[in-house]
Amino acid sequence: MKNKLMLKDLSDKELQERLEVEQMQLVKMRINHAVSPLENPNVLNTTRKNIARINTEIRMRQISSENSKVE
């Protein structure tokens, strides 16, 4: 819940930057996990969910801006 509130406070540019960072972090963790198992593999799921939350927030903003242009 706290993460969701934080995302709403970020600007569009900050959201894009955060998305890129999370995606790079996921790729690195997957590579490290393939070489030697992670101490806590649940971090992969958490990172995937964070990426999904960020994508959802970006899409919600796109939809709201499209709706405001139509009206």
C-alpha cells in the first residue's frame, strides 16, 4: 500500500526512470540466480510486481490524459 502511494507522487519522468531501474535490476537478479541461487528468490517476484505496479500507474495516467483531451 505504501508503494502505491509513493508511485502516485512521482512525475512521469521519474516513473519511467524507476521502471528502467527495476527492469535492469530484475535482469541482473535473474542472471545471478541462474549462476548461483539467490538467498531469497522471492525478491524476483517482488521486483516483477513492482514493475507491474509502475506500468499500471503509467497506463492509468495515459488513460486519464486521453479522457481529459476528449472532453
